[in-house]
Amino acid sequence: MKNTLKNILSDVGEYERGVNEKSGNLIDESCVLTNYLCNLLGQLKIQVGSDGFKDEAEEIIFFKIIKPQLLGKLIYYNKVFRIETSCPVYNGKMYEAYFINELEEL
């Protein structure tokens, strides 16, 4: 499993770049990546539950490095999706005020 854990973050990065190149729409991109990361974390949960870790060092690497980065990306893309889908369509002051308000909340 150690070899798989090393490759997870690079695989996610490659998948992100592929989605960024294919999609021109931020909403579609964030939706696809949110679903991908949710599924990946679910698969990792099942794999860790059934196989476990080879040693304590592998477990520490997973919970201190890999899982927080994956969850951070998931939170980011989920937030981008929610902001973009609730944005008003009009390109005037209301549109600008919406993004200013969201930026202040962040």
C-alpha cells in the first residue's frame, strides 16, 4: 500500500490538470473534482479498513500528509462550486457585491 500512498497526490494533481484543460467552465470543473475527491476518499477508507497499514510510519504519513491535502482540496472545490452556483447571473453591481461579500466571509 505504501507505493499507492506515494502516488495518490501525484495522481490527483494529474487528474486536476486534465480536468482544467478539458473544462472551460468553473462550475463543471469544481463539480467533477469534488465528486472525484469524495470517491477517492471513500475508496481509501475502504482500502485502509481492509488492508491496514504496513507500519506505523506509513500510517503517520497518511494521516499527517496525504489525507489533510485531499480533504483541503475537497473543501476548496466544494466551496468554489457553492459560490459559483449561488452567484447572481446579472453582471452588474449585484454581481460584484456578491463576490465582495463572499471574499469578506473567506
